[in-house]
Amino acid sequence: MNIAELRKKSSDELQSLLLELAREKFNLRMQQGTGQLSKPSQMKSVRRQIARVKTILTEMEVSKS
């Protein structure tokens, strides 16, 4: 999901997406711990997606003030 698509979403949608990404990150961490993670690059992409969502949420918060 790119930045333009994220900026079109509401704050509630972004919060639910953030929760979903956090769960995915947890599942990937568990797979990594047990040696079942097939694509280690998934961890990096999920972390970056989380950062993107948090950045957009912060921008929304600042623009409201």
C-alpha cells in the first residue's frame, strides 16, 4: 500500500490497519523464532508499513491542531 492510498483513509481505518500490521509482525516474529520464516524480508516490509501508517496518523494529528 502506497502513501497516497494511506492518506485517503480515515483515522479509524488507519488504526485498524496498524493493529492488523502489529499482529502480522508478531506472527512473523514467532515464525522466525521457530525457524519457519520462509522470507526474512517480510519482517522489514511490515516494519516499514507500520512506520508509514504511524507517520500518516501523526500528520493527521498535527494538521488538526
